[in-house]
Amino acid sequence: MKSTSAPPRPPTLRDFYEDPTVPVASGAPRSLRQARMLAAALGPPTPPATVLDIGCGDGTAAATATPLLRGHRIIGVDWSQDALRRASTRIEHVIRGELTDGGLPFGNGAAQAILFSEVIEHLVDPDSALDELRRVLAPGGHLMLSTPNLAAWYNRALLLAGVQPVFSEVSLRAIHGRPGREVVGHLRLYTARALREFLTASGFEVIRIAGAPFHGVPRALRPLDRLACAAPSAASILLAHARRRAGD
């Protein structure tokens, strides 16, 4: 008699991010630069601000920011239970939440600042995600967003040579056509100009876009990568400081 059991369900994007082997840590140089930008924007904790690290991963970015944000309350948010388990060893407050359909478990205007580190490039629907960030951010509140730069200095050279740019991925199973070995699930990539226009169209006032180095650059090229940060449009990582428009 033939088996009537259903065939195995193919893995989904959610399964990919729940896989503990998928990297979720952020590079320390980028995290530190972003934390310094936020600390300067918030100033002294009088009164203390609620800072949401949305897409906190394993908590390394929030842990890096904590010494610079003493007195403020940092809450890590992620949809991956595995990431939250790891983050709970580094930061005091973690909670599960999603970025669509009111999935963040916070009221309107509940946060004075949001860290959004290396998340937007993983999203199917970044428009709805920014709508949700804007909802939970108080008017005038700060958004600190970081994402890989499609137009990084080495990507420009790779494209001229007909090579797939670093950070871009054509499969969730393997790397094809570009340098690197880790598959991390990038779905979207931005240039500095595109990121600025997207944030503005989503109801944010862009204060500044800065550059940060990428921890995966070969050691011999790291001095050049640090120099490229002086020109954010060519840097490895884009660091955007934006604010929710006060009148909206």
C-alpha cells in the first residue's frame, strides 16, 4: 500500500532566519560608529529614552551601544527565537516582534530612538517595515539605520569586471558569481542616494548619511576601506541618521 504522507515542506525564508548557522552578528566598527551617532543625538538621559534595537540579532550591536547610552533603556526586538535566545545573554530586555501589520509590541510613539542595523536588506517589504518603525517612533525621534552599500568602492570595480557585487545574493543556498562564502539572505541593496530618497518618502527627515567599514574586507584592504568612509557614497556600509518628522 502506497504511503499517503505529504511531501516535506520546502524551507521558507522564516526557516532560513531561524537556522542557528546563519550569521546574525554585526561588525564591531559599524556598531560602534552607529552607537556614537545615537549617543550624540540623544544626549544625557534626562529624561531617559527608550531605544529599540529592532532586528537585534545576537545582541552584539546593542551590547556595543550600551556603555555609550547609560541611563537610557535598550530593548532588543527580533522575530527569530534563536536570535533572541542569544541576545538575552548580552542585553537585559528582549522581546519578539515583527515589522508588518502592527507586529511590533509597542504603542504609537513609544520609542525615542530606534537602532535598525543590517536589517532592511533582508526584508521582502521594506515599505511596510518603515511604516511600522515610524508608528512606534515618537515625533522627532531618531532612527539609526545601517545597511551595506551597493556602490561600495570595490563593488564598482567588480561590476566593471562583470562580477556580481559583494553583499548581493542570487540564492539562499549558496554563493554564486561573487567573492565570499557566507549566505546571509540579502534581498535588497541600496546606494546612498536611494537610501536617502527612500527614507524621505517614508516620512523621515534625513539628518546625515555616514560611512562605516565592513568587517569582511580582506585584511590587506582594510586601510583603504577605512579611508573610503570619508566618502559615504563609496563606503562599505551606509549609516543613516533620520528623524520622524515632528509634524506628522
